[in-house]
Amino acid sequence: MAMRLTKLAALVAVLAGGAWIAAGVLSWDETGLSDESKQIWWGGLGAFALASALLGYASVTSSPIWLRAIVFLGAAALGGSIVASFDIDMEQAPVVVVSGGGAVLLAGLVGLVVRRRSSEPDEDPAAQSSGHKGGRRAAR
């Protein structure tokens, strides 16, 4: 389940980065973001908060449901608040939005491509090669 959640979080991050890049490109010749670009930027912010929430939830899948809910909401709030703290009315907003969107897009693509190792520990290679399956030896 955790593997699917991390892949979903990466996919949502790709969508968020794409939205931010689109918002910056639409307002490239203007100072600040246009009204349409701001709406797209806020949509990307929502997607980024969702990606943060999914990643937070995936990190505590073996915890009680109440803790998973708290981490889900807390991670969404943290991810959203960090990005929302940037001033989108600044003069160089399109450049900043495209750069940030590119970074989030790249991180999401890496998350989609990279395979996460299983949380189960690997067996000892020496035990695998000797054919020994573990257990106790019979006393003679």
C-alpha cells in the first residue's frame, strides 16, 4: 500500500509542477502573475499540498488511524504553507514560479521512476547460497 501511495504522491507532484510551469509561462511577459495564472498557481498549490499529505500518510502506514489522520493533515498544511509563504505578486513571479514548478516536476518524475526498496530486510547471502533455511540444528 505504501508503494502505491508514494507513486500517487509523485504523480500529484508532477501535476503540481506542471500547473506552476503553466502559470509562469502564461504570465511570462507581465510583471507579476495575471488573474488566470494565479488561479492555476493556487490549483498547483492544492496539488502540492495533496502530494505532501499523501507522502506523509505513506510514511506512517503501520500506525493507528488517528495518527495517520494527524500526519496526513499536518503534512498537507506544512507543504501548502511553505509554498504559500512566497509572495506571488512579486515582480519576477513568472521566473520564480517556473523554477519552483520545474523543481517539483523533476522531484515527482524522480519519485515515479525510482523504485523504493521493500521494508523487509534481505536475507543473509551466505545463508541463501548454502541452502540453509534457518532454524535449529538437531542435537546429536
